[in-house]
Amino acid sequence: MQTMPETPKRGRPATHKAMTATERQRASRAERKRQTFESFPAMHLSLLLSGQAYQALRMLAIKRDTSQKEIIEKLLIDAYAESKA
């Protein structure tokens, strides 16, 4: 008797590691908790500065020959480090 060749099953192969939405959310929250300060991804920031603050930022960037982004990052990181001390 001849047997038909077995055709592969359709769809995504089973991993037997399926999680419910609650389990995925719990795992995601736990992973975020494990991340350290240095491993945070870059983030887009949009804000409105007063004219005086913007002028100060612009002049600092020109005086130090660096970008406004680098000035803000350094100020924030230094202020955070100082607050921990």
C-alpha cells in the first residue's frame, strides 16, 4: 500500500512557549526594571524654552564649540549625579 507523502503543516511552527497577554506584560515590566540607567535608549525630547534660556543655550553651544544637544545632556547628567551625592 502506498502512503501519501506528509505535507508540512501550514502556519507558524509551534514553540510551546506561548504566553498570555498578562504574562507578556509582566515579563516586559520585569525587563524594564532590570535595565540600568546607562542602557536606556535615546529619546526624542520636544520642549519650549524661554527666550532667555534659549539665548543662553545658544551662546554656550557657540562658546564651547559643541551642539545644543550635548550641552543639555551634560547639564542633565551632571545635575543628576550631583543630586545622588
